[in-house]
Amino acid sequence: MPEGDTVWLTARRLGVALAGQPLTHADLRVPQHATADLTGRTVTEVVSRGKHLLIRIEPDLTLHTHLGMDGSWRLFPAGTAFPGPREPVRVVLANARAVAVGRSLARVDLVPTDREDTLVGHLGPDLLGPDWDQAEAVRRLAGQPDRTIGEALLDQRNLAGIGNLYRAEVLFLRGVSPTAPVSAAGDLDRMVRLARQLLWVNREHPEQATTGDLRRGRGHWVYGRAGEPCRRCRARIRQGELGPPGQERVTFWCPHCQPDPATSAPG
């Protein structure tokens, strides 16, 4: 699933292509909005909210999309033929200079702009948003001390934008096992600050490097490296699933650099 920095960059690119221009074509290929007519309306701005995209359209509509696991937005030059009905396209927006195509989107909603909160109001502070509030993010994380820190970091109600990749990398860099309870995860303020820093430095490009090395295969400490040697201690990186039944998410960690608190506690 795309992380918050990927969605931020997608919003910026869509904004450059769409904002300030009237739509010459708008096709929402979802049953509940298939008859909506947005042609002639001007896109005013495109913003991200955690992993959500909000395309605001005059005078008072918002097209909300969520990429889910496999969704994407792609831009093409004006005049590009629109994808056919058999392709996994859920939204097509075009103006005089570009065609934006949303494929395999997990959610597509069209709501009055003043009702955006019904879709994104549950989210915690956005790591890349103007609403960022570090103290509030820490307060929310600390509110469930017995929950595993791995689950708490992925909960978008605590802080919005972290996915599997940054969850694994942040915990490695802080030396914390994903199975440690929040109460034993150390300095939450430093952890949250690090999470924002990682997303911030990666927001301008599609590559997501946490090691400082953008070369292929060198960008991550533990994420996607199961069975490979830890870049610090050479122990083998492990992979597992974390979360309640039916909602498990994959994670990666180094058993030496991130000792399990259940097995490393004294006698």
C-alpha cells in the first residue's frame, strides 16, 4: 500500500496538471457516481490527507480517492485516448493540457467539500500536512499502552501517513521490536519525529530510501529484506505478520538490533 509520501507526491503532480483548469471530460466509473457530470467545472486544488487524495472542484465538490493496495494515478498528455471499459480504471479526468487516470482505486467518493470530514475526519495528525501536531500524535500513540507499537504506528487514527515500509524502518532505527507494547517502546516523541523526517526527505521523489542511499537494493534497513543480513550486525532479517486476526500486516525486523521484549527481559 502506498505510503503518505507517495500520496503527497501524487497530489502535487495532479495539482500541477489539473488545478486552475476546467474539466473537458470527467468519467467516474463507479456505480454510485456514474451519472455525475463534472464537465466544465474547474479543479481548484488537489491535496493529500495521510493516504487519501482530495480533488476539490468548484464550486463545492470534493472527489475523494484512496489508492488501497494496488491503486495509482497516472498522467498523460492532452488528447491521449481514454482507457476502454475493460481496463481497471475508475476515474478519468481531462482538461486542455492533461489526462489523469485513476486505476484500481480502492475508494472513489464524490461529496460536498464541507463534508470531507465524514471521509477523513477520523485521521490523526498528517505527517506531511499543515495540521501536523507532534504532541497530539504522541498523545494518541500513548493512549493504548498495552497495544504493540507495530500496530499502533499503522493505525491512521494515531498519525496519518505511515505504512508498512516506514513502520519497519522507524522501529529498526529506534531499536524497538514491532511486538513491544507501546509502554515499552521508549521515547515516543523521538520515534514520531523520526517518522516525519523520513517521509519528509522522501516526499519529492518516488524512491523511498531510509538509509540515505537511493541505489537499487540499498535504500532500506530491513523492509523487504527477509533472510538477508542486517546492515548493522549481520543477523538475518526476519519477516512476520502483526495485527488482529484477518487484519494482519507483514513486517520486518532484525532480532539482534530489535530484541523481542518477551524473550530479552531479565529472568
